[in-house]
Amino acid sequence: MSRAPESPHGPLLPILYREIEDRCRETAESLPPWPCRRGCDDCCRRLAEPPRLVREEWRRIEIGLQGLAPEVRSEIEDRLVATAELDTGPVVCPFLELESGACGIYDHRPSTCRTYGFYQLRDGAAYCRIVEEHADRDTEASPWASKIVWGRQESIDHRLKQAYGAPIPLRQWLRERRDSTTGQQPGTS
Ligand code: SF4
Ligand code: SF4
């Protein structure tokens, strides 16, 4: 299937991830202490639904899974199978390492996880309650909220969609994966 051309500077995804990372770092550094950090797992433990992602992101996650220690991968694989069967949220993200609270695929996580806590939808939705509480602590001595320049989530979504097609729920990727390993026709379960 043909796709719209990616960025003239190369594949979009690494460029986009770098841009998001730069923006998040700048935001966090300009307004310390920003609460997002690796190991803060509140958002990962209470997802309204597992992330949506484009095929290229899913391909990267598969690479990330292959690099995990066997016991960690085995635990995550079991939870991926269970998540494929779920029809509704909320869910604990199957990629979360439950004991440490770290993302098991941190370097390969999708864009929605990278922007979460730093980007907003136009209507102001889609950021974390911890960040929100932090933002509400706007005082004269610490004018936090008034200085936040939120990233625009729609812009990221639009660029991803242009380059790779519409993002698909994680469950759907997991079901395709399950069906391809069991030889089942996609969509027959
Ligand atoms: S978005 Fe919220 S829960 Fe997630 S890392 Fe940031 S502060 Fe923690
Ligand atoms: S992929 Fe990683 S960062 Fe994203 S929700 Fe899951 S555990 Fe959290």
C-alpha cells in the first residue's frame, strides 16, 4: 500500500520524537520542578484505553520488546496477550514494569506517551492530573501555570497521520499479532 511521502529530511518518526523530546526538556527545564520523570507511572497505571499508534511505532515497539531481558519480556508478553482480549478500559499499560514503575519500552514508546503531560488538545484536555495539580499551584512567587506553553497535540497527530495513516488502538495491533502467531484470519475473533 502506498503512503504519503514522509519528511523531505528523512523518516518523520525520529524527527518528530526528537522535536517532542526537545520541547519537553525545554518546558521541564524552564519550569522546575516539572513532575514528569521516568518511573512516575500514575498515567501508565490508569489508562482510559491503551495508546493508539501508527504501524511504524508498533514496529519500533516490537524491536524494543526483543531487546528486553527474557524474564521481563515474558511478563510483558503475558500481559500483551491479556490486553488483546480486553474490550474496554481502564487498563494498566501492558508495557509497564509493575514493580519498578518504569516503562519497559521507554526508548521505543509511542508519541502519545512522549507528549503526555506536556501537550494538550485544543480544548485543554489530555494531560495528567499530577501536572494539572502542579499547574494549579500558580502563585506570585512561583508563576508556574501562566508560563506553561503547552505543545499542541493535534499538530503531532496530524503530522503522524499524513506520514503513516491513522493511528490504530494498541489492542488492534495486539490482535493482529496474536492472529498472525496462531494462524487465525484477522478479525475473526
Ligand atoms: S504525565 Fe503525569 S503521571 Fe505521567 S509521568 Fe508526567 S506527571 Fe507522571
Ligand atoms: S508505553 Fe510506556 S510510557 Fe506509554 S503508557 Fe505504556 S508504560 Fe506508560
